[in-house]
Amino acid sequence: MKVEIDLTKTDINKLRTLIGLQTKTKPEIVLKSFVKMVINDPVQLEIIQYEQRS
């Protein structure tokens, strides 16, 4: 299955910050890492969001 997602540079930068990747990581890798994290450990997303609010 192929899914196309249209993200801005700002969106990708927010994702990089959210999951703690370096700023020069390619957008494709950022998105793949985020999806893998959510699939493998959905609770981790809640933890990250809680930490962001603190």
C-alpha cells in the first residue's frame, strides 16, 4: 500500500523535535520513525505529549 502525505517543512521540524532526531535527518526518515514509534509503542506518544506540556 502506498500512502502520500503532504507535510510542510515546519511540520517535519516539529516531528523531529517531538521524537528527538537531529535537524538534518531526511523528512522521509522522520516520518517513518514516527510511524514506527506509534505502531510499536502507542503509549510512548502520550508520554512525549505529556513531557511537551510540562
